[in-house]
Amino acid sequence: MKQLLIFFLLAAAAFSIDLRRLDESVLHKDTIRVTVEGAVASPGTLEVSPYISAGEVLEQAGTTEDADLSAINPDMLMKDHDVLYVPTAAPEKPKVSINTATAEELMSLPGIGASTAQQIIVYREENGLFQKTEDLMKVPGIGPAKFEKIERLIRL
């Protein structure tokens, strides 16, 4: 039974091999075409040398100020007819100032409702401005768990 199974696996592997002759013209191209789209200064198709990296293509095309290059490997080699898409970075939402924010602005934070926002304002009026963001945990109703949810969204 094992021998029959091995025979079928080897036969399947043999039939999956592409035995067509390699087109040598592909190997000896002087240029390749790469299309650049998204947050680039000059979108379109570029004719570049083979074995060019994505970083070099982006240097030629230029990127815009809002380009998000974090997901692009600049060392990746480009092939003929590749498309390189550069996404735009999402605009960062400004942080809420716990020392000057209105109740509405405070309620934009996750887990902060009308009553908690009012308590923050009352605490601020009675005790003065917060000296560090962690002082927000002195407000009744804001514990470590809630503070952790909003910590990256607030500032003094």
C-alpha cells in the first residue's frame, strides 16, 4: 500500500513540472516595465533596468508627503510588468488635551461618557491643571483599564 502511495505522489510531482523550454529573451532584456501607482509624484509606467529594487523605483517616481512606505520592502527586486502601489498614510487624529478639552472633546475618547467628561472638568477646576497624563486616574471613574484605552489619545 505504501509503495502504491509513493508511486502516485511521484507521478503527480512529475506531471506538475513545467517542461516547456525556457524563453531566453526574458533573461536578456535590457529594460523592464514597472507601473507605479498611489502616493507618488509621477505615477505611471517606468522603463527601468532589470534587477532594480523597489526603493530605486520609488526614487525615480518620487513619493508624496502623505506616502506610507512602511509596508514596502525597498530591497525587493522588481520584475517586468510589476505594479508597485504606494498607499497614503491615514491622517493622524489630533490628541485630546485633558487640560483644555471641552466635554464634547473628552466624550470623543473611548469609554468617556457625559458624566465622566464632566467629572474631568470639575476635577480640573477644583485641583488645577493636570501635571501628567497619569493624573487623570485621580478622577473618579477612571481607573487603570480605562486610562490604558485612552492613554495614546490624550495629551496635557
